[in-house]
Amino acid sequence: MIRITLIIMMGLVLGCQRQSTPRIVPFDEVPPDLLQKAKEALPEVRFDNAVRRSDGGLEIRGKDPTGKVRDVDFSASGQLTEIE
């Protein structure tokens, strides 16, 4: 019984440590259609970087004229999901 409990606990601990981190995407590799959609959603923002999320989605980031960081999120299929 103790052995089973230890095995389950080890599985939980090891499983919880594996978190995939977002991956920075070189800005020239951002799909042009998604960049265009981002510019249409926030025309005043100067976009300068992108991050590929663990779910396959893409987050395009930039700054507005006041310096506030803004981003536009897309799903893995290319659908606009959120404007922040």
C-alpha cells in the first residue's frame, strides 16, 4: 500500500513540474495574415514581437502611443480570440 501511494505521489510531483513555456517567435516568422488582423484590431499599436503559446495559439504584442503594452491573441487555427 505504501509503495502504491509513493508511486502515485511521485507521478503527481513529476507531472506538475512539466509546464511548457511560451516560445518567442521571430517577428519575421509571424504569418502576414495574422499580423494584418492584429493591425486592423489595434491600428494605433506598433507591433514588435510574438509568442507561441503552449496550446499552439499566437500572441502578437506591441505598444500603443502612450507606451502601454497591448496584445492580440489568436487560436491555433488563426481565429482572433482576445484583444488586450
